Amino acid sequence: MYQLFCDTNCELWHTEAEKYGLRVIRMPYVLDGEEHEYDLGAHTDFKHFFDRMREGAVPVTSAINEQNYIDYFEPVLKEGKDIFYVTFSHKLSATFASMERAVEALKQSYPDRTIRWFDTRSISLGAGFQVRLAAEKWQAGATMDELEAYLTDLRAHVAVYFVVDDLKYLKRGGRISTVTAAVGTLLGIKPLISVLEDGSLASVGKIKGAKKVQAEFLRLMHERGANTKDYPVEVLQADCPETGDAFVAALKAEFGENITVHYQPVGPVIGTHCGPGTLGLIFYAEN
């Protein structure tokens, strides 16, 4: 018997995490000198967070430490259960070094228990997409080996794209250069960001003008062979509901009203790095 874990950087909505019986590791952020742990939207004031960013506040995020992981994992091990943790991309945080040290320490105290993790090599609902489907398999009785095999295949099909409204947040986080940010801002160019096979982020294109973002997202879905029949499409917006609403309407116009769209706000931890005005798209790609 094992317990399935995820973390809040997967951004699965809190009601879904509760529905599936997931144990959730909360990732921290600091705003205006006050530390918070993201709760998957249960009591999060998204509007306040992004308003403060627009007003000049500079939120920061940090890795959690070894003891934090022990505090999350040990109660489950004491219950006599093993652990399977579906994580966000290890390329995007130093937190997993702490996790590995915690696991090694726990193995000394609980040698008969198994702690396994799976790197989704994604972030936000790119990871949450995989967590949700993993949870369904887990509830259906999949073994750890079966779950890992399923996720390994699924991971290769998860397409993640997003565009940002202001390049300064990506520049601040070291995702793009100062020159690129300055030129992009002057020319009204929005970089198209994607998650690469190794779990890192990279600019994979440029879109000139906000109005062309929607068309480019739809083009990519057709080019990549989006399977909207068997899998949901995930749409995220960072305090730009009009943009998000318009894109959800465009998805239904393009793929039919029966398409399943999970639509929600970007959380503060991810929002720290992408900034307000970000629009994100995640789907299952056959190609």
C-alpha cells in the first residue's frame, strides 16, 4: 500500500487534490516580507498578489529544506505505507537536493518502506496534468511499477506553452537576457515559452502582438496533434481573465463545445516568475 504525493507547483486545484486523496507538499513564497505557503487556491487572494506585483512589489520563492520533507513523509511511513511522489521539474529548483537527503535519512529509520518519486519534467499544470491522471490510476489500484511506466509514457506527450505580458519577470529570474527583454518590450514581442524534454524552460518562438497569441496557440495544437477527445486541455491566466475567457471560447469554437477545459488562475509561486498577464496552455500532443 502506498500514498500518492504531489506539490503545489503542479497547481492542481485544491478540490481535485482533496477528491483524489493526495498528500500535498506546499511550496513557499514571500510577499511584502511575509512568508506564505501556496494552498492550491483554497484561501489565496490572487488579485491582491498580482496587484502588488503591478505596484512594484517583488515576491520571492525558495526551496524547502530537508526537515520539511521529513515532516511531510514521516507520518505516512509511520502508518506503514510507502510513498510515490509526482514532482515538478527537477531542473527548475534546488529543492530536490533537500528531498533526496531527507529520503536517505528516512531510509535509515524505515528500512522496510519504499519512497519513490517521478520527475514530470514540467511545471504548473504541465505537472498537474500528469498528477491528475496518475491519481486516477492510483485510485484504480495501479502498482508503483505500473504507475511509473504509465507516467513515463504520458510525460512525452505533455505539451506546455505560455506567453507573458511583461518580460521583466522572466529577466529577473534569469530566463531571458536583459537585451532580449529590452528589445522584446520595445517591439511588442511576446516570447513563446515551452518546457523542453529535460524539464528546462526555453523560448521556442516569438509572437508580435497580444492578438496573435490565441491564433498561435490554436496552430500549435493542430501542429502537435492535440488529443482533445481523450484528454482535457488546461488553460491558466495570471490576473488576465478577459484574455483567458476569450481563449477558452476560442478553444470551444475550434474543437467543439464538448471539449473538456480545466481553466484556473496561476498561483503565486509560479506567478512570481512569469508575472501578471501570463496565459498558459497545456494539452496532450500525439506528435
